[in-house]
Amino acid sequence: MLPPTIGGLTALKKLVIYQNRLTALPEEMSGLASLKFIDVHKNELTELPGCFGQLHALKVLRANANRLVGLSWLQPAPRLSWL
């Protein structure tokens, strides 16, 4: 699990955390206001945090090879152009 303090990295633009056997991501990621690219593929995630809908700068989400069962947060992510 990523530490909740990751939300304090407000200027972070790219986060690559693939192939780490992560089972969850913290809601505190909502603080990553500048995040444009996130790669979480090849983990063991069954869902993505609802806060992802608040990441308005997010353009690319790479989340394949997980165990995701839904993307209910997707609607509010207006700039997401690659999934």
C-alpha cells in the first residue's frame, strides 16, 4: 500500500507504480492535483479510488492486468484521453 502522505505531492505529474502487488490505493491521492499520467498496471487492484474522479489534470491511466470490477469514478474525469 502506498502511504497516505502521497497526497501531499501536489506538483507530481507522473506516477509509475506498476507490478508491485498493490491491492488498494489511498483516497489521499486526491491531493495529486497536477497528476497527468498514472501507471498502475500489473498489480492486484479490484477497484480504483473514487478520488480519481477529482484528478482533473489526469490524461492517461494505465491500469490493465489488474482485477478491476468497475470504473464508477470515470464519468467526472473530463481530460482522461487514454485508458
